[in-house]
Amino acid sequence: MHIREEKAERHTLAVIVDNEPGILARIAGLFTARGYNIESLTVSEVTADKAVSRITIVTSASPAILEQIVAQLDRLVPVHKVRDLTAEGPHVERELALVKVQGTGDHRIEALRLADVYRARVVDATTTSFVFEVTGGIEKIDKFVELMGEVGLIEVARTGIVAIARGRDAA
Amino acid sequence: MTEKSGADILVEALCDLGVEVVFGYPGGAVLPIYDALFRAARDGRRIRHILVRHEQAATHAAEGYARSTGKPGVVLVTSGPGATNAVTGITDALLDSIPMVVITGQVPTALIGTDAFQEADTVGITRHCSKHNYLVKDPAKLGPVIHEAFHIATSGRPGPVVVDIPKDVQVATARYAKPGPIQHKTYRPTVKADPRAIEQVVDMLAAAERPVLYTGGGVINSGPAASQLLRELARITGAPVTSTLMGLGAFPASSPQWLGMLGMHGTYEANHAMNQADLVIALGSRFDDRVTGRLDAFSPNSRKVHVDIDRSSINKTVRIDLPIVADVGHALEDMVRVWKARQHPKPDTRDWWARIAEWRAKACLSFPDSTTEIMPQRAIRALWQATHARNPIITTEVGQHQMWAAQHFGFESPNKWLTSGGLGTMGYGLPAAIGAQLGNPKALVIDIAGEASIQMNIQELATATQYRLPVKIFILNNEYMGMVRQWQELTYESRYAESYSDSLPDFVKLGEAYGWKGIRIEQPDDLDAGIAAMLDHDGPAIVDCRVAKLANCFPMIPSGAAHTDMILQANEVSGTMDDEAKALV
């Protein structure tokens, strides 16, 4: 017997939650307990009184499971609302990465040239290294990191995706 | 307003919430609360505390109390092992949607995270087995949290809520005032259905040729009015009614429209009706795997309507054509009202009932009777015969005896059938019977048990003795973990790995040691007299009813099979299964 897997789609969810202790564990635990995927998860307070947090989750699942994920998140007591940004329409997704490269000579020049193409900023430099700050969609960052691999990449830190719907209305 | 200790605030809040009974067990981290209970009782504000013998039993007793009264069950246990012992019952209440509030003591806030004596991460451990939980670090928040906990436990889809209170918060002081009605900022269950959906389901019911009402525990949770409305809907539409294990009693078993339970050990007629239906209306039921059998063969030609207060239950395993998120009682009321307002005539379902009559003719619950040994099914029927006029409350443990009770004991009204359906917790029945007896002092309460399950919370015999609760235990003793043995017969060519109940105690002497009356029934001819002796005893009584050792529970849908592939008798069992079926629970 072999275990079958269903075809998955990648979706980005915005989960607006009450900022109470344990809320992140509640959400992350729901995903592990029910066997859902998390590709990326970011969380931050988003109101002046720090009472509400916004969690952005990128997940892969079949359409039926995605419907379950939204319903399961929505029934957690501290959850205000859950929006499937991918299903609802056009939205902006951004991620920030800090990328450290080490090298001298041509590698160093090439790294700077590529950084310029990708609109990455130098936020730290020594005579043998740079730290670049780059923002963009997942594919752009993946590509930039891949290119840096050829010019002395030694370390990457990524924030994970944050996302917001296009247009004038709030989620 | 003067300040009170957290422990006094807790007790006052429980009084304000109308709590009459608390099931608990003291320990270091809840001593201030026990002292507050003691002082409140001395001052005439008495909450009755029932001292169980194990914290798991406190949770099941609270479930039994809740399920039989409709009120939330309340549990009070200490930190560490007190809380971890309660976890099974908390999970049980979550799966069966039982309203319950569990108060756990915790080490003082300054010691949290230091691996202190009797410290466990109670909110961490119970986060995913409770509907919601709290760690209260400020006595001023304790009152509002307790009121909110009861609101969450009892509204929407009911469930267990855990409130963890560090010992220093029980001692520190703050002000407390009884809050008004709770308007929670994020938690607002949908109670009333979308009127357009109600119109649609009424249209569908009126047009259906082969409808089935598939009801579940939600009808019971919604309150007794929902059961009455279900009867009314069935009457005016003429539709047949089946139910899950959790929903038994919502519709009377004596009604000609009753098909019996559906699913793995459901009746032939209920499962075939589901298979052939053109319209299935799920009312407070959740398409559990025990109900659906093989999903791709489940009710293949029907349109499906699902009424559930929990949106996540809808489309979880079975695709639904018309979802209705609402309290099932409210939805039933709306359906009946719209049906009557439109003056729909009762649909002509004669052809449908004729087909059902053919399935019923199989007499799927018949069993080979014996004059030399007691058939377990016969024992259940004899128990029903002797007690049904008193409308007893029946609790069960988990296994064959539970399914035989569900099949052969007819229930006429809600809140009379208490069983661990979702989690399937052996050891549930005795403490649940204790809780039910406390909530219904005049009722006849019987735990139908197996000899293996009963041993999982046997220590609670003492609790019943202490509080003079006249609960009855009726053990179908076949000296096997019968359902395990049955599956080994079906799947593993009768290799009985560890399913024999060896070294059994003498249940009669055991009962007597705890101050119970002990009765043994060994011969079919002694069955009625033994049951009568149990009923005549005005205190607790335990019956060791020796039944046929190798009887199996049929009908049965084997793992991974469809509703139409039922096994009706033992001679249809092949003894092996393929790996796909073996991998299913």
C-alpha cells in the first residue's frame, strides 16, 4: 500500500487576531494538528493599542482543504477574521531578505552589480563582505539568493511573506 | 467595594453563574480554592463538591451531568498530574461537543517555567483539546474570564474550556462585580439561519421522492425543543429519520418513521436508505467516518443539506449542496414554520417507504438466541424490557456492549443516552453515570459496561458509595475486549493478540468491598430475576452478567466498505482484509 497525496495550490491567508498570549501557538498548532502545510508565517501587531495582530500565512493545499483551513482558523475564539487573499483577487505580496556575501576582487564587483539590478541596498560592508537588503515577491528573492550563490553567498535571513489586498478596502 | 481573594472571586463567580455541582480532587495548587468553597458553604452559599477518586473521572462525571441536564459540567483539579489526568475527559468533551469548564490550579506565577513541583504546561497541553483556554495572571481578570469561559463553553458548538489559575492569583486580592450579558469581541456564533437557505431546504424537502433526515448530537445539544421540532418536521414531511450514535433519543425509537442508527453498526435499513436517498438533510451531525463508511460510495445519488452551528463541520469530508450555518433548533423551527406557512401537503413517500419495508424485512438486528448461554443482545433487550417504563438514563463504556446498547435499547427522549462517541473513551460510563445521577437524583441511571472498560475507572465505585448514589452497573462480561477480538476475527484471522481479559476480579465481591450490592447472572433463565434484583436494591448495584464469549456485533460495515456492503452475520466474515482496509481505523 502507498500513501496518496492530493494536488495542492499555494494560497496566502491574512488572519486578524486578538493579540493575546499563546495565539501564535494556537494557530501554528492547528496547522500541525490537522496536517496542514505552512510555507511561510509572519506575525506583527498592526494597531496603535497593540491589541490586534495580523498573521500572514502561505500554505499549500487542495481546494477542499483550503476551505477547511479557513473555517478552522475562523472558529478559534481569538480570531477576528480570515481572508484568503489569493482567492479573493489581486493583492500585493512582499518579503524582505538580508543576504550576506563574502569575497574579494571580481566577485565583489559582480555582487554589487547584481544587487543594483535587483535594487538591493548595501546595509553593511567590510573589505571582504557585504550585507544586502532586498525586498520583493518570493520569486525575485529566490532568484537573487540563487545568483548570490555564485558570488560568495554565506548567509540568508528572510522575513517570510506579508501581503495585502489591492484597492481601497480593508481586509 | 472591598477586594476579595482570587479564590473567593472564583467561588462567587461560580455562584453567580448558577453552578450547583463541582467535580474535583484537591491538591497543593488549589488549596486556596478548596478553602474558599469550604467557607462559602459555611456561610450558606453552597456549591456541592463531589470528590472523585481520579481526575479523569471528574471530567467524565461533569460530562454525564452536562449531557443529562443540559447545564455545563464543572471540574476543579490541581496542577501537574491533576491537570494531565483531566486531559482525556477534556478531549472527550471536545469531540462530543459537551459544555464543560475545567478549573486547574497552577504553580505561582513566579515559578512558572522553572519545572516547579507539580508544574505542567496546562494551557500548552490543553490548547488543542479544548474549545478555548486561559492562564489567568491577574486576580482582577479572574471574574470576567470565568464568566467568558462559561459563555464560550455553553454557546455555539459547546465544548470544554480550561481556566488555569496560578496559586498566587488565588491568594492575591481584587474587586469583583457580576458582569452583564457577554458581548465577545471576536466570538459570535451564528445561531439563526439565512432565511433564503431555509426556503431552499423546504423546497428541496417538498420535491424529494426519497428524503432522509440524518440527525446527530447537535439536536440534543440544542435543547429539548429541538427534539420536539424534529418530531414535528418528520410528522409533516413523512420523511424517515436516522441518527448517529450521539443523537439517539432525539427521535423516538418507537416511531414508525425511525430507521435506527446508521453507520458502521447501524441498521441495514438506515444505511440502505442513506445509500438510495435523493435528499439527505444532516441536522447537527457531522459525517463522521463511522457514519459514512467509504466516502466515494457514500449516499452517491443524493443532494445534501447540512445544518450545523460549526461552519468547519460543513464540507469537511462530504461535499454539501446546501450549507446552513445555524443552531439546529432554530433552523428546525424555521423549516417547520415555512413548511406550514406554505401549506405544503405531506409528500407522497409511499414508494420510498415500500423500499424501506423491504430492507427492514431483513431484520438485521436479529441474532441467534440460545437457551444455554446469555446472548448479550438478549441481555440488553431484557434490561430495556424491565426498565423502559421508567425512562432510564443509560451510560456506556466503549466497545461491543456500547454498540449492542445503541442497537437494542430503544430511546424515546433526549438526554437519556450518554456515551463516548467521538473519542471512544473506555472508562467513561461509570463516572458519567455518577454525574447523571447527581443531576437527576430521582432518575434510574444504568451504566451498561464491558468487563474490560469498567476496570478503567473502577475506583469510582467509592464515589457513588460516599454520596449514596443509587447508580447501577450492568456488565456484559464476555472475558474479552470484545470489539478488539471482533476486529481480530475480521482482519487478522482470529489471532487474538492481548484481547483476552485475564485475571478478572470477582465483580460481586469487588462491589461488596465498596459497599455496593453485587449480583451475578450466569444462566438465561436467571436474567430477568437478576435485573429485578438490581432494580429492587435502593442503593448502588453492580451486575456481572456472564454472556456468550464469542458473540460479535452485527450488522457491521467493515473498514473501507460502502453502506451497501454490510456484514449481517458471522458466517459472512472472511477473516482477512487487504492493506487499504487494514490501514483504516
